[in-house]
Amino acid sequence: MLQFHNTLTRQKEPFVPRIPGVVSVYNCGPTVYDFVHIGNWRSFMLADLLVRFLEFRGFEVRQVMNITDVGHMLNDDEQGTDRMALASEREQLHPLEVAARYTEAFLADAALLDIHEPIARPKATEYVPQMIEMVKTLIDKGYAYEVNNSVYFEVSKFADYGKLANRNMDEQEAGARIDPHPDKRHPHDFALWIHNPNHVLQWETPWGSGYPGWHIECSSMIEAILGNSIDIHTGGEDNIFPHHECEIAQSTAAHDGAPLATTWLHARFLMVDGAKMSKSLGNFYRLSDLLEKGYEPKDVRYALMSAHYRSTLNFTLDALESAKATRRGLNDYIRRLETAVMAGEGTRECERSIIDAEDAFTAALDDDLNITQALEAIFGLRDAMYKRLAKGQLQRIDAQALIKAFRKFDSVLKIMQFTPLAVMDEATSAALQTDIAGRQKARADKEWALADQMRDKWAAQGVVLEDIQDGTRWISDGGESGFVATPV
């Protein structure tokens, strides 16, 4: 049974979508005031794994991931500075120019990491009219109040405020987390609309000009694109309070008690070299930093995905190197499968191994996306047929069935390599075939030095020659592979 650990209830629950066969998912996306770092990518990887697995299970997924380009304050406190305004001052650009620059960078990285493309990536600035309407609704229903052209949500009017984060607001000292604000009725009241004449971005409202608070943005975009209630809402654990707590309060209040989301999933923080990521500590990485060190995007993807989303992941370059080696070994295995040539009927052993692995893979991810056990199922399948493949004794039909199974797994994981990275030109291919035939004759004549010379010649060109039963397998560093049988 498909089940998730729901942050709201703090327990695993069977997952049943509101509409049979259709799942609505909202993921808190980036605030585009700077380049996205690998800590951000961990929460986005949770969203990616979730959506891909839901599709693997046969659901139609309506996924939305937003772009925050206004209203996100430093320290999540509306008395601070808008992150976009701060970036605007830093780079001497208009906030929307800053947003455009870093949105483009984010989307480029997302493409490299093969992040699932949602049905919509709404930008906050494109949905301000909807935000104003929701604020009006909250004022009319008595949940919000206007003071000095700003509007605040009154948390005392919403009995469940604090439930997601498991906080009792009545037991917290006033102002314990944030400084008291003279316009607020209670220190934990949060801004729906902010009046600040110094901010570059301004919109007119019935209560005066200003710009939206961070929390109202997501609620409004969810309502506009997915409806009043959705199935799953995801984010990093830093989003739980106050951001998601405030989303729940304002959406539920605006929609007469309808829950914003049935299930809440949150990824744990990413540690780097055992510490919180910090530029001052030298452990701050963007995707581009890791690619410059010679890693592939899929290496980074695998490293970020390989631990369960609710466990702390310690990211190190050694761990990334291990991820690279693991992927290389898996991809080499797939290349070998692609060159298996033995004729014969498929075996029950292979068929049973594939069925068991697919069942174990699905059961693992059904259990709150248990990626560790899912990967164990994949490597278990690889190991089951490894010896026969290494000896060149695997039937072609079994190899094709294994490749089909690995493609199925990779529709969720996106870490494997199946297609060639380059195409060998005809002249090179012909020369390779000629030399392999010549080398086979040299070996038959026990001219070992000549055989080694021909092997080393192709190794220098990035082509590995491997002698197996009945012929020679070749694999290029461009991803191509083939088999040349020994003449009888």
C-alpha cells in the first residue's frame, strides 16, 4: 500500500488521492535572488522522486512548482529586507532583472539534473491580483486586519495555528521568536500585505500600495492553478514554520475550513562535510562548482537522492566520488547487457529475478519513498545475473529483459545511461572491426605482443577491447559498444 509520513499528523498514512487516479502536488520552488545551491536541490529532488514514482504507479500527476520573485524576507520576518530587494541593490539591477537572471540559471540546472517538468512554474509577480483577492476575503471573514496600509493575519482567530510545526502558540512567550511589532495585535500575526514606500515593486490595493507577503503567494497560486485543496505539498524542513504553517492558516480560513493539503512531505536539511553549508566554511556548493570538478549532473543527482528524504544527508566530495563510481559500474553493466549475443530461450531464473526486483523496488518506494531499499532491489538484480554476463554466458533474450527492467527503474531515478553519447564514424568503425579481426588472429597464432599492441592502440583512442567467450566485446568512452564474434 502506498503510504507517506505526513508532517501534519507525524505518522505514516495510506495515501488515497481526492480524485481517483489523479494527484495534485505543489512544491515550494526557489526564491530567485541568487544561484540555487545543493541544499536547495535536496528538497527539489524529493519533489522529483515523488512525482516520478507517482507516475510510475500509474497516477496522472498535476504538479506545480513556483518561482518566488518578491516578498520573501530575510529570516522569514516581514520586518526585515526582501531578499529580491537586497539582490537588486547588490547587483545594481531592477528586481525583475535579478529574478530573470537567476530563474534562467535555475531552469538550466534543473534541466541538467533531469528534474521533472511541472505543468506550471508560476511566478509570484504574475499572481498578485489573485493575492489581493484572497487578502480581501480574509479581511471580510474577520481573519485579517489592516493597519497603516499593511494587512496582517490574526493567528488567534485560527485555532489550529501551530499544528503542522507541533507548536502551541499560547505557551510561547510573546515575541520569543520575533520582535514585537507596534502594528500587530499579537507578535505571531503575519503579514499578508506589506506597505513599504521604499520598495521598488508596488501594487495598488483598497488599503494602499505595497507588495505581498511571502506566505500569501503560495496559497494564491495553489488556488488559482490547482484549486482550494490539493493532495500533497512538499518543501524543505525549514519551510514548516512559519511558511507552511501560515499557508495552512490563510488558505483554510479563506476556504471555510477546506484543508490546503491532505499530505505534507518535508526533506531534512543537507549537511556538507558534517556542518551546515556556509561560504565562510568553504563547504558551499552550486551545481556548477561540482561540474567544474569533473562530476556529471547524474552523479550529483544520485548522491542527493541516495539517502531517505527524512534522514540527514551528509554531502562530501568523497560521497560524490562514491556516487560517481557506483553509477559508472551500473552503466558498465548495462553496456555489457547491450552487447550480449548468446542465442537461446530466456531462463526462468532471470524472469524470476526481474519480477522479484520490480516488486521489491515498488514496495520500497510505496513505503514513504524508501530509496535505500529501492536501490538495494536494483543492485540485487544486477548481482543475480552478473557472473553469467561476465563469462559471456547470458542469453540475449535475458539481457534484453534486464535492460527493459533497468529502463523501468530509471524512469523514476534518472541516474543510468542507456543511449550512446557519441556516434563512431563509418571509417573508424570499419578500422576497429578490421583490427579486432586481426587481433583475434594474432591471439590464435600466439603473437601476444602484436595483440597487446593493437589493444593498446584502441585504448589510446578511448575504446576498450575485452576478450570473452566466442569473441571480443568493445566499449567506447563515448558510450557505444559492440561484439565481434571469433570466426569458427
